[in-house]
Amino acid sequence: MSQALGEIEARIAAACARAGREPNEVTLIAVSKLQPVAAIEEVYAAGQRHFGENYAQELRDKAVALAARSDLKWHAIGRLQRNKVKYVAKVAHAFHALDSLEIAMELSSRLQRPLACFVEVNLGAEGSKGGVSSTELAAFIQSVRALPNLDLVGLMALPPMTQDPEGSRPHFQTLRKLALGLGLRGLSMGTTADFEVAIEEGATHVRVGTAIFGGRPSLQNGDWVERVKRNRSGSVS
Ligand SMILES: *Cc1c(COP(=O)(O)O)cnc(C)c1O
């Protein structure tokens, strides 16, 4: 895993060089969802500090398990249900999937400090996915900006799946234009499949899981906590 991390860092640096950007303009978020705590420890030991989690309870549990590593920064990257907002409010360094005013209000009321937030945009207009549609984005942003404690830093997207990373490029370009028009600097875009293209198109945060940690178990019933309880070593199998 530490070798994989080094390779990803090198590919990020190369993509930055192609785009005339500095590598320190891009934050690598190691997406550790469904990976065991031991795997996070290994990647942390190799120098990685930003980690991404999708599920609020999993984030809560891992934050407790890794609390001693006080410079580890958690990025909550998945959609939230209202009753789980509290976990994110407590431990997250940033939230990347803001797409509902109800959640935004709940988050703002629970926070005791400003939280960096990215609004998720549903670029492909895919019904099954989260995110605010492009047409509703400006109004949504205006409402979010009125809330205390939410530090709106940018936009996030997960474009429709493609085999070819080039397939994501037009979506990344669209996200960048939307952010520019709204005066937002942050762009959370790019995964294992397409992070280099995302960097060429201006990503400030890339969210890479599989290329660092290897494959992850598929989630059944959405219940990570139950899986961990069954497996006392704390790993998810
Ligand atoms: C899982 C996930 C990622 C990472 O995907 P990989 O293909 O493993 O790199 C990035 N962003 C979001 C929102 C995710 O859910």
C-alpha cells in the first residue's frame, strides 16, 4: 500500500507538471471506506494524512480508533442522513457531498467550528445519484452561504462511469466552469479511474481509493458496523 501511495503521488506530480500546476495545489484524499483500520495505519505511516470515508458510522468508529493520530484529517465524502450529521460535525475536516438544505441546516446547527464544505453536483443528471442539479445550483449555493459555520469552498462531482478516463473530461470542465461562475475555488473531482484528467482540468482535491488500498469488499445492507462487530480484528471481510 505504501508503494501504491508513492506511485499515485508520482502520477499526481506528473499530471500537475503537464498542466503547469504545483503538486501542493492538489490534496490527495485516500478513500479508505470499507478498509480496515490497520490499512489506514499503514498508509498513514507512509506519510498520507487526508483520508476519505463514505459512511458516517464507519467514520465515527475509525476516528475513535485512530484518535491518537491527531494530524489525520477526515473527509466525509458520502451523502448523509439527518440522524448521522452529528458524526460528521464532530470529526470531519471537510464534507464533500452537500446536496440538501435540510442537511446543511442540521450540520450548521451542530458545528462548533466552521467546516469546509463542497456542494455535490449531479453532472450526468443521473437519477440514482446524489447531487444538486446544475440548474438548481446557484439558488442552493445562495441558501448555503447564508448559514453560519459552513465554509463553502467548492464543488464536488462523481461523473457517470466510463471505461475511458477521457470520458470524464467534459464533466470536469463543466464543474470547473460552474465553480468559476459561483466564485468557488475548490474542485473535488477525480477517482482512481480519472484523477489525472481531473488534475489537468483543475482539481484541488482528488479522491482515490482502489489504487491505494486495492479492492474493497462490496457493501451489503449498507451496514459496516455489523460487519466489524462480527470480525473482532476490526477488519471488514
Ligand atoms: C469510493 C469513492 C471514491 C473512490 O473511488 P475509487 O474508485 O476506489 O478510487 C471517490 N469518491 C467517492 C464519492 C466515492 O464514493
